[in-house]
Amino acid sequence: MALKQRPYNAHQLSETLNLNYKTVRHHIKVLEENDVITSAGKKKYGEMYFLTDKMEEDFNTFQDIWKELKTQHGNKYG
């Protein structure tokens, strides 16, 4: 997960993950609404996103669940 390493803005995430910018913006909105990521510089161009404290605390659990999903679904999730 890119944001575990360092904060990124939406454009940087788009380039790093090789995804369409609008796709990244959509997922950022969903992740913010679910308290997975947060940002600094709210509502400004270049706003930097990073994991919430809660996600940082639960990151190992997240990784375990992700591994299990990949195992059960034949690495369909990347």
C-alpha cells in the first residue's frame, strides 16, 4: 500500500498506481468516508493523503485479511 510508505497527493497516487486520476479521486473519497485515509491541506490542489491513526494501528490485521482474500480468490485482487 503506497500510503503506508509516505503521504501522496492524488496525482502522485495516480502515477504510482498507474490508475486514471478520476478513479483515484473516487477511491480517495470512499477511503476518507470510511476513516481509512485522511489528508493535510483540505480542499487544496496537491492535498496530501496518508493513513489515519486507526488504520496505522490496524494495518497488520488489514494485511492478514488482504492475504486471505487473495488466497481465496486466486490473486484476483492484485
